[in-house]
Amino acid sequence: MGKLLSWVFIGVAGWLAWRLTGLVQRKLDAARRHDGLRSASGEAPGARRASALRDERIVPCAHCGVHFPASEALGRGDRLYCCPEHRDADRSAA
Ligand SMILES: [Zn+2]
């Protein structure tokens, strides 16, 4: 009987160890995923995007007045446009 109980105990201990290992592994994976979201500089990706947006110059379209990032602007002379249609419309109006 004592031998049977010790086998049951070994079984339960093994099961507990297996469960605990899985739990720790999941926690480690979650922590690694969380760290992976951070960039190499240690800056959160959201912060980097926010700073990129801060650095981006916002300009108004010379035709419709819509404000948009300067990197997407279509220029003609010193005037900036949001799309080719507005650039062409302004050309035909002038
Ligand atoms: Zn426009």
C-alpha cells in the first residue's frame, strides 16, 4: 500500500512540475513578446511613430485647403497640392 501511495505521489508531483513548467514557459513567452514590441533603442513603437508624426510637416493644399503631410505633397512652383487632380485643377484655373 505504501508503495502504491508513493507512486501516486510521484505521479502527482510530476504532473504539478509539468503544469508549472508550462505556466512559466507561457509567462516567459509573453514577456519576450512584450519586449519584442520595443525597438532596439528601447523606445516603444508608439513613441517612435509619435515622434515621426511630430517631425512631419503638415501643409495645406493650395486648391482645397486640406492639411496633409508634406512628404505626400505634390508641388508645382511654391504651391503644394494633396492630389494630382487638385494640382491640375489649379493649373486650369490659373
Ligand atoms: Zn486638395
